[in-house]
Amino acid sequence: MDGPGPLGEYLQARRARIRPQDVGLRDFGARRRVQGLRRDEVAQLAGVSVSYYTRLEQGISRGASPEVLEAIAGALQLDAHEREHVERLAGAARRAPRARRPRPEKVSDETRDLMRALDGVPALVLGRRTDVLAWNHLGHALLAGHVDPAAVDDVANRPNMSRMIFLDGHSRELYRDWWRKARAVVGNLRIAVGRHPDDRDLAALIGELTMKSPEFVSMWADHRIAPCDAASYDLHHPTVGALTVTQQTLAIARSPEQSLIVVTTVEGSPSEQALTLLRSLGKPVRGVHQKARVRDSFDDTARHHGGDRHG
């Protein structure tokens, strides 16, 4: 293996983020030549030899036991998600690399039935590389109304949520705090790469984002690991205006590499009214005068309601 590899890069990044005083070590201030902990300090905290930890970080040693990995994770103050990520990276390092292109992802009939049952709320299904495998009308209208709704059926050219977040101006304008959403996407991609290190299409996606988005490069270098479980976002939709939503990521039992994204709003809030209006449109509204009429209709409805409640 040339270079430290994914495991070594991750250990280096985490080591650089910990101050000596955070783990009870003496800080020599300006005399320190490295940011964060030195390799010998991590080795001391983990109870392993400096030479062994150095070989592990450099990608020379690939046979770390679960006990050693747990000790290093403790020394680097990793949380549960980060520890799991380290275990996956170590497992991948032990195996010979096999670049492969998995079969195209498909949505099961059971999942499509579930999507139909969720017709009243925005919903979409994401694959292992954050490709959009399916969406209902409201999910499409809320998050990607500018994209052909039938695009999810074109296996070779499906919309990709990560690509849309970083390379699509619509998504940048949709999320008021775009940086927070983008960081969440990167954290999720890090997990995906750890789970599927041999996925050529996933590697190609990371390469494309690296070439085209300086913001992605900066966030990717941070090595942040965080699953997209649930988060609230303030949106500015081009048709119905401002609304606050919660996006929840749910596992699909028979398709573990796929995720169901469901978007909800606070009951009785102006945001709920905005979704109700978007649902009633049926098709994307086109034309300035049509948008103005939609805006007037929403304003009339919103006057009867207070602001969104935040729990």
C-alpha cells in the first residue's frame, strides 16, 4: 500500500485535533512542533509501542487486533460512531483491495408500497452512494423541483444528493444554513467510504466533488464522521417561501444499504401550511404570475397561524 491509507489518514487527523492538556499530558507550548498529539503520546495513552503505532498510522502494519484498536480509539477520544468507523477501516486494510462496481441498486416493491403510504409527507429513498433511488411527489417538489421527476428511473443518471448539495445552485439557495447541511452530507459520505472502500463509483463521486468543490475539499479533510439521523433545517423554497423542516433518516429493514428520508414539520405551523400548499399544486408552478398567485395564497393562509414551534 502506498501512503498511510484511509485508516492512517483518519488516525492522523484525529490525533491533530486533541490537545495534550485534554488527555492529562503536559503542554510545552511554543516548543511543540506538531499540532495536537505526537505519535509517541498516542502510543503511551493506548499502551502500545511507538514503533507499532507509527507502522499502523503509516499503513505498514495492517493487523491491529480489536483490543488495540479499542485502546487507540480511547486515546483519541473517539465516540461510538468514530470507533465503528475505525474498525471498518482496519478491516478493509487487512483485505486485499478489490475495485469493483456493484450491481445497480433497486427499490423493492415493499419500499415502493411504503412510499405510496407516505404520500402526504415528503419522502425519498437514498442508496449507498446517496443516489436518489425513488421519491414521492412532495419529496421531489420540496427538495429538487427543478429536476425531472422521472430522473430517478434512469439508473445510469440518477440524481445524487451529495452532488446536488455541493454542485447545484438550487440546493445552495434552498438551505439557509447550507454549510451545516453540507457538513452533514460529508460526515455521511465518510461512513459510506468506510463501509464500501472498494466501490469504484463511490470513489469516482468523491473524486468528482474534490475536483469541482473547494468547500468539499475542506470538509473532507476534516475527517468528520457523523450519520445523518435527524436534523432540523430552515429552507427557502422558490415556490412557497420560508419553512422549517425536520429530516429523519430511517433504515430500510430488507435493504440495509438504502435509507428512507422523511421530512416533517411542526403541526399547525406556517411550515405545515407551506407543505400543504406545495402538495396542492400537483405539478411544479412555472411563470412569474403563477408564483405570485401561489405566494398570495400562502400569505392568506399563514395569517391565521402563529410562528413555528421549536422543540
